[in-house]
Amino acid sequence: MPMVSTNGISLRYEEYGAGEPVVMVTGTGAPGRVWRAHQVPALTAAGYRVITFDHRGIPPDGRAGQPFTLDDMVADLAGLIAHVSSGPCHVVGFSLGSVVVQELLVARPELVRRAVLMAAIGRADTLIRAMAAAEIDLCDSGAALPPRYAAYVQALQYLSGETLGDPERLRGWLDVFEMTATVGSAGMRGQLGLQVIDDRRSAYREIRCPCLVVGFADDRVARPHLAEEVAGCIPGGRYTEIAGCGHFGYLEKPGPVNSAIIGFLAEAER
């Protein structure tokens, strides 16, 4: 896996396909490989060069365990884009990754051609702040939830009612959540709480990059009205909502999510 030195650290990244570059930005604690199951195949088949990467804090960047800020993550992304693209490129973010992309659009707008922001927020409301505080408390306690219990909690938190009501699909998700419940991420603690942002909606009104904001109808983390607020702030921002999926909508309903992403990016070529 290639690495790039940027902003005082080394980031691991991978490239797939050929064509116009699309950089994919993951959510809290997630490695870049989460995009490989659904988004990478769809985007490369559509003629794009896809770049995925691991956020700082995830080994072997050499800084695992050291504190960092949202601004650090924005600067990391800027350095990666400058390394993999000779000009502005398309960028797709999810959850905390969307916040990183939104802040990049404010700080370094010349780097982005079009942006897709999934499960985006422009402000941290009471529930988001409570969730972040609870996750930090759990992480710092050193306690480990039993895998089956952790799987049950994650299913309720991240999946849609449609999936929860489908025994076969739910069993598959529970198996995945249970298998990954004990897999720690060195970057998770550093990223926890970074989505607790002040109200940034006035700053986002200065964004001029074409943006598609994607909300997930059953999202209990970044509820759809928060994503729609972001689209309403960005001049010319567009909002679409995908039914039948929760916070992990890009994995739960990849077909319509990928269609929305590819359709929006393709408009740049017309």
C-alpha cells in the first residue's frame, strides 16, 4: 500500500481504476477499505480513478495515540489530494468524513471539483453531543462490551427499520458487528468527539463548489434534517434522501447511494 508524507505524518492510501480522480473520506475510526465492497467497484466501472485512505491515528502513520484536531484531518486530506491529483478532484465524504470535506471546502476550495456529503451535519445538536460524550466515556473506561451485546446495540444504532425487520439480512449484519466488536482501531479514540462542531452553517454559505448532500431516511446518528440543513446552507447545494437505510446507508443500500454519487459526478463532464 503506498504512503504519502503530509502534514507531519504518513498516510496509507490505495488507488483503483483510471480516469477522473475521486477521493473517498471515511467516518469515525473506519479504515479506507470500507469503500471496497460497494463504492470502489461502482465508481471504477463508471470510469473513475478511486483513491481511498486511512485517517491519521491508524497505524502505521507513526502518530497513533497522539492527539489531533479536525483541522489536522483537513490538512491531511489537502495534502493527499495534492499528491494524487494534478488539479481539483471529486471528493466523497461520510459522517465525520463529510465534516472534514466541508471544512476543506471552506479552507482550500481550489482542491475540490465536486463534493458528495453523506450523513452530513453543519452543527452538533444535543443528541450528537450526548452520543460523543458517551462514546468517549466508554472508550476511556477500558470496558469491552460483550460482542453479542455490542452487535445488538450497533444494529439498533446504525441500521434501518427495514433491515431490522428482515431476519436474514439482520442476521448477516449481526454476524459482521459481532466479528468486528473486538477489533480495536488506534485511530478511534483520537477521532471521537471531532464531529462535535459548533454551528458552521454561516461558514458553509461561502462554499461555491457544487455539492450533493445525501441523507439516510432512518439515520439515528446524523438525522436527515441535519443533512438537509447543510444542503440548504451551501449555495446551489442539492439534497437527496435514500429510503430504507440508517447511518450505514452506503453499505445498507449501496445501489441507490452509488447511483446518486455517480449521477452527480457525471454532470461535471456534460
